[in-house]
Amino acid sequence: MRRSRAWVWALVVFVAAVGLATPPQPAGAKAPDFSGVKNVILFIGDGMGPNEVKLGKLMADGPLWTDAVPWTTGSLATASLDGVTDSAAAGTALATGVETHNGQLSTAPNGRPVETVLERAESNGKATGLVTTDAETGATPAAFAAHVMSRDWKLAITRQYVKQGIEVLLSSSWKYTYLLDGRSGVTYIDNSTDLAPYLAGETPWPTSLYGFPGEGNRPLAYNLDREETGAVGVQPTLTDFTTAALNVLGQDPNGFFLMVEGGQIDWCGHQRDAACDAAEVEEFARAVQVGLDYASGRDDTLVLVTADHETGGLNFGSGIDTSVIAGQSATDMFIWRQIKLGRLTAEQAMATYAGITDLTRTEKRLLTQYDNWKTMMEISDVLSAREHLTWAWSDGSPAEHTATDTPMYAFGPGQDAFAGRYANERVGRLLLEAVSD
């Protein structure tokens, strides 16, 4: 948390904004009133469009966050200056209120850095945190704390994290995490065992907490694969991370800003894996519930739930067969690896992890084309046909981002400002206001 540089960033934002078009306000939008906001919790489901939310709701054991509180709802147009957005440009819009090119992180189109909501919060004396199932150098979290022309500049992004006054960083590991080691006043956790005493109330929460479970450059396990990969009891979940972050940041008398990303919803969409998608949305929903529980009974906490873009072009056919999705105990990626590594035949793998024992001749032929990524996508095609789901990509092709509007849910003081349909950069501008009051 930092208490200076506010005037510098105000000048930077003014200069960077010159010449940028301002999207229209949504029809009937009320003037925002964030005077009662002390804390802001922003949940971003990476790649989570309205049909991903619908799928998660169909497969959940209970209601999702959408059923929990009287939300103000809206929808976001997500286009970047290049058309269909990537996570970098979309993250920049949500973090800064500025529209930019794909690949750029919190820089205006001309390359100038623009202030992020996290930096505004720090300048106003608030605690800050970034939580994700991706690495912190992933485009979405990085958009809140780094300013680079390319999302691929992971070393530069990490070096900028070092210079920020962020109290909570919780994510998977990445190559340069060593640069964040040994910081004064920071408590570090490496796994679920390290975090357990805090979650159980046996150990007082620290004032700053960093944790990057995993090895080397490996991501956290997909929720659907946690048992098969041995992640249960070893890797914390997004819900664990969110609980930890709120307990740490909630100690700051000046309030906080927290961004929580369900990063692997996007990965499941790229793989066109409905069961994977549903499991990630369900875990994301559990994390959102933690945020709502924190805000419940308070009048000073704004909770937002949205997405940077939709991934995959997921569509529901007539009569979706949820039993096929429910019968899958591992992701398409995991099933493919068992086949590729020779541990199981295609028929054995589909029977073991998808519950399918009656593969047709056509399905068998598709699943025995051992052509790396394409074979995995054929698994997705076989399962999608049985699920009665369609994607905007098929025939061995991985899915990409789409221009589908993403959902917006707002709860807490100032929530009415988020009603209607509008460009995603408006969210960034509203967030800057919310952490300034």
C-alpha cells in the first residue's frame, strides 16, 4: 500500500487519454455514488460468457452466486482496438478504463502507462491483492500491476510487481517468482499445509501474504483433475485463496482493493471441454460466495462479478445431456495425456474418465489419430456431440475468443452504476472512482 504518486498518475492518465474515444454511457445510467465504498472486490471469470455461467448453474449442486443476492446486472461489450479482444486488452480496460491494443498491458495505444485501479487504491492508502488460478504474470492480473507493451514480457512484469506495494499475491508458480522472495514483512505459503493453520483459525493472519504453489512454470491443477493429479490437500483452491486474501486485507483500517480471477475457465473454453468449464465456473462461484459472505451485513463493500471475454463460442443444442458432463471425472487434457503417454488405449481412457463404454466406429477412428493437440480436440468433439453442445470451432481446432458480451453483476454501495450495456472500459473508470472516495 502506498500513499503517494497520486498526482503523477493523474497527469499520466490525462495525457494518455487525449484523443481516446469515450464510449457512451448506458441508457438511463445513474450518476455513480461511491461515497460509502471502503472495500472493492472484483471477480473476473476469464473466458466466462453467459453460456458458461448457464452451464455452471446446470451442473452445480446448489445455486450459483447469481441466485444469492439482489444484484444489479449488466453486460459488457469487450472489443479492443483490434476487434475481438485478448485478455491483455480486456484486462487493461477493466483495470484502467482505457481501450488499447491486444497484447498491451495497462498502456495506452501509444505506449504510455496508465494508472490502474490497484495503483489508485495504493495511492489512497488502501491494501491491495491479486488472486488467480493462473500465474500472476498472466494477462489479467498483470493488467492491474504492470505496464508493458507485450503480455509476453514476463520478467519485466515480475520486476514491476516487486516495485508495487501489494499485500496479497496468491497464484500458481512461474519462472521468476524468486524475485519476490524474502520481502520484509511478507509471510509466504507454498502449499495447503502452510495455509491450513490460518484457515483453521489456529494462527493469526499476517498483514501481507504471498503464495505461488506449484513447481517451476506449472499451473495449478484444473478442478476436475485435482484428485487424479494429487492436488487435493497440496494445492489450495481459488476459494482458499480468496478466504485468505480477505482475512489479510480486511485488517487494513483504510480498506482494500482485491481482484480474484478464475483463470482456467478460459483454458477449458480453448479446449472446448464442457465438463472442465463447468467445474471451473463452480469453483469460481464458491470463491464469489466467500466475497459475498464478507460483504454480507456490511454497507462499505462493493462486490463485482464479470468476465474479460468469452472463449469458445459455447452454444446449447436442444436437450443438453448433462449426464455425459456429470460422468466425466477428468478433463479432456488429462484423458488425452493418458492416451498420448501410452498409459491407456483410447477406449480404456474414455471408459475410465468419461464413463463411455460404447464408442462408435467413427468415434474410435477420431480418437486414434495421435496427432498431439488435434487428438485432444477430437476427444472434445466426441464428448460435445454426446452432450448436445456446440462450439464455434470443431474438427480438431482449438477454440478462440469471441465477441460475445460478458455478464456484469454488482452488489453493494454504488451498484446501480453498473446497470445496462456498455463498453468494458467504463468498468475501469468506475472502479477508479470507487477506490478514490
